[in-house]
Amino acid sequence: MSATPILVTGATGKLGRLIVERLVALGQPVRVFTRRPETARALFGETVQIATGDFGDRAALDAAVRGVERLLLLSPISARLVMDQTAVADAAAAGNVARIVKISGSDWTIEPAGNSISGAAHAAVERHLQSLPVETVSLRPNAWMQVSLANTIMHAVTSGQVATANLDAGIGYIDARDIADIAVHQLLADRVRGRTLSLTGPDVVSLRQVASLLTTALKRPIAALEKPPQTVPKDGDFEHRAVAQFSRLIAAGRAATTTDIVPTLLGRPPRTVEAFILEQVATAAAVPEYQP
């Protein structure tokens, strides 16, 4: 058990919450860095220390990393991602933090370069981390079940169909709970596994297969439709442009990959798409407004 707090940025988001909850359950002292201390307190109560501040406030960052040996680096997709994350990393290095575990972009958004503005931003941060006198590992999760797949399931429940640009493009979906488990493993391990770890689920699953699984789970037909590929807006904000690029890369089959990192490090298989669909359908059925 660590006697010093583990600092977590992005703690109030979907993945950050899972990581903090796991660390607390293991008896690890946790400090979260946030602009929204009231939200963090509502989520975590008195189980964590709260360091309030903005990524652009070096004094607040210096205070947040004081006495910290390990850092979980996570922030939302935005035009400020490189600036924000390098600021945290620089403060951590100056404060003698020994290890940084970064939640990075999907491997297929980063390599080869030039296909994703989000991937380029994460790659820039990864390069910066490797230049610092700190032990670092960048986790590159594939498509998250809790984001794109959850939205697909919700749409299918309400509309009776799934739609995508390429129904047969496979995706190595990964459950955010498995990402959190790997992040905690790498924060607490004696040493990190490598400089970058690509994280996926156990199988490559297409949207056509997802429609079939949903048909079984919902006990009614779910249609699988192809639609034109999403247009990448030239003048849109960073997040919308990034998401449109993700969609086009997935349609081209770039996310159709699996790795053995989760079972190798955790000693168990990653969660499956089928299990996630059954969970989501059961949750939807419990909502009063749900109409089968």
C-alpha cells in the first residue's frame, strides 16, 4: 500500500471515477485535481483529498503534486489537451513524481500519424512524457463500450435499428472497467509494463454482429442499416472534428484489433460485448419509460 497519495486528474469523468473508486477500495490514499471541488466531494465524499485548480495554474499544480509519487493523467478531448497535460507532467517532474500513467488515445488514432487530430495531440503528450526523468506508461484503449457502443444500444432500444457507415467493420471494443483495472494495476505495480500499452476487448465485433446480439437480448428484431460516412467538419470545434475522424477510421476497419494486455496483466479475460449488451438491456428494461 502506498503511504503517499496518488494524484488523479479527470477524476469526475466516466473513467476517472472508476479509477478513483478502485484505488479507494484498495485502501490507497487518493488526491484529485479538479476545477469542480463540489462535484468531486459529492462523488467521493471524504474518501479523497481534493486539490482545486486549473491546468493553467502552475501554483495550483505544484501544490497538487506535492508529496505525490504516482500520477494518473487524464483529461477530456479538447484543443487544450497537449497544453493541459504537458503542464501537469512538467509540474509532476519538477515535484519529483516517480511515475505517470497516462490515459492516451486509441492506437489506431495515433499510428500512423496524420489521420486524427486527437491522436496527434495524444502522441505529442506521449513524446513529452518520454523526454522527462519520470517512469511513464501510456495506455491506449480501443473504442470504449461505455461510449460508442452504449449509444448504439440506446438507439437500438428506442428505434429498433443500428446504423453505421460500414456494418462489417470490426471493432475491438473495451469495457471502461477493464481500462480502469489496468490503470490501477500500472499505478500500483512495482514497475510499468512498457511505454505504451494498447488495450482491447477479447474479440473483434462488427455492428452487424451487434445488431444480431441485440435482437437476441431484446427478443425483437433489430435492423442493421448502412448510412453515409460522417463528414469531418472543417470549421467545427475540436471534439466534433475528432469524433468524426474516429467514425471514418472505424469504418475503414482501423479499430479491428485485439491484444492480450488485459488477460496478461489482470489474469482474467476482458469483458465481452455480449455481456455488456445484456447489462445495458437489463438496465434499460428497469427504467419506467422503457418501451420494449
